[in-house]
Amino acid sequence: MLPEFSVVIPTYQQPALLLKCLDALGRQRLPRDQFEVIIVDEGNSPETETAVQLFIKQVARNGGPLEVRYLAQPERRGPAAARNRGWRAARGRIIAFTDDDCLPEPDWLSAALTCFQRGAQVMSGQLRVHLPEHPSPLDRTATILKRAEFMSANCFCRKSTLQRVNGFEEAFDTAWREDSDLQFKFIQAGVPIGKCPEAVVVYHIRPCPWYGLLRDERNNCYDALLYKRHPSLFRERIPSYRRQILQYYVSVISIMASLTGLCLGEWGIAMIGLSIWTILSTDLIMRHLPQETLTWTTAKHAIITALATPFLSVYWRLYGAVKYKVLYL
């Protein structure tokens, strides 16, 4: 008998977290013969494969068999490609997506099944976000997750519907905007996307390193790709932060004008450019400084982040515009 669900989990070098996710799936109230689990390992890691085999043995001892399949990716191509491989190998009628650092609640699958029995094609569940004990003032993960309309960490799609839109776009080779692209493809295909708040997945945000915001500026080039593929929906549904981006461009242009004036001996231009950059940079620093206890370390990290962010943001936006041949500024 074919299972109702195939749970697809992409993973990369996080065997301990993956085991916690699998343990949560082993506690599902839906009968085990009604779902299978497919792990797609982007790291092709012996440690991850060993963790999966350990889980299979444990679940067989404690509550009967659960079909679990381990698929190793020959090379790392991102979670979009991993999810595509998983759902295309699936036996279930409904594909349930989650991530290796998420914990599905016991009623996750049974709640979703009720929606699909009523005729749903695509459903988005509820992501319950837990902040770390001492959240970083620079960590914007929680804000992004709260605003997201459709997340691959907790969504369900009929396999036939995924086939209709050809699944995830694999040009998104990192964990950014690949779920928005899939959402937009469903919208353009006229596929309704429902909400199932009873299907809960818990996500514990891990502490973010202080340079996390700087590293994440690279995501701007994937925003350019999403904009090229779905310009109208991008403008409608993705926050633009126009004022902030304008500030970044003016900051970069002003310091470049100052340096150019200095090289040419145009002291007036140099001073005007430096003054504008100083005012904008001071504003950014004040917005990055933590509101609670201020130490030299947190102040230093805030200053570095504030000064470097405009240059990285502008660089990656222009890089995406050139790479994907789209006017994305």
C-alpha cells in the first residue's frame, strides 16, 4: 500500500539535529504505514548516514517499522536540488517538507491530512519560532520567519501539483528565496495555497555569530534572481526596504566621491562626500547598537557591521543584476 505522505528532509552535516528531527517524526500520531521519510544528504556524509541507520534501528525496537530512506547527493547543489530529488523519489501522494533543524509536533501530519482530504493541493503549516536564551540584537532571522508567507520548513504539496510546476528552481543553490519562487510558481499556475495552523513545526533559532548579517548580504543576489523570474509578484510580496537601500547607495557613492576628490585635489568635494558618509554611517551605527547592556565587544561588532553593510549590500545587489541580467538595484 502506498503511504499518504512522503516527508522530505534535506540535510547538510548536522547529524545531531537531524536525529532530533527524526525522533519527532517517530512520535507522529499518524500510523507509520501512512508515511515514509526521505533524507537527502547534501554532504554525502558517513556521519549522517550512520545517524539515519541508528534511528532506523531505534524506531524498529521501540514502536515498529517506519520506512526511512537515505539518499546521498553526489555533490552539494543546495536544498532546492535536494528537495527535488527527494520528492521525485517519493512514493506518497502528498509531499511534506521540513528541515533537519526543525521539530514537527505529533499532530503535524494528521492535521495536514485532514486538509488534503477536503481537497487541498498545497498547504502551509505554522512555524513556531523559539528565540535563543540570549538573542543577538543583530539577528533578524525571527523577523524574516514571522513575515514569510510560505516556508519550505513546513509545507505540504500534492506530488502531482509539484510535477505540474516542476518543483523547486535549482538555480537557487542556497537556502534563500527558493520557497518564495515555488510559492510564486503555484500562484502563476492558479494553484490555491491554503493555511493549516494546526500543522505545527517548532524551530529553535540558534545564536547567530556577530558577522551573520554581513554574511547574509550575499542573499541579495538571489533576490535579483527572484525578481527576474517573478517581477510583479516580487514587488507585491517581498519587502523592498527602499529607504534603507537608498541610504546604502548614497553612503557608498559619497565615500567614493570623497576619495575621488581627495585624489584629484578637489578638497570641497572630498569634504562634502566625507560629511555625508559620516552622517549616514553614524545613523547606521546608532541603529545597530544594542539597546540593553553595551560592552566594548558588542559596540565594536555593531560599528564594523554598520560600516561594512552598505558596501556588501550594494556589491551583491549589483553582482546579482549583472549575473542574472536584470535591472535590480
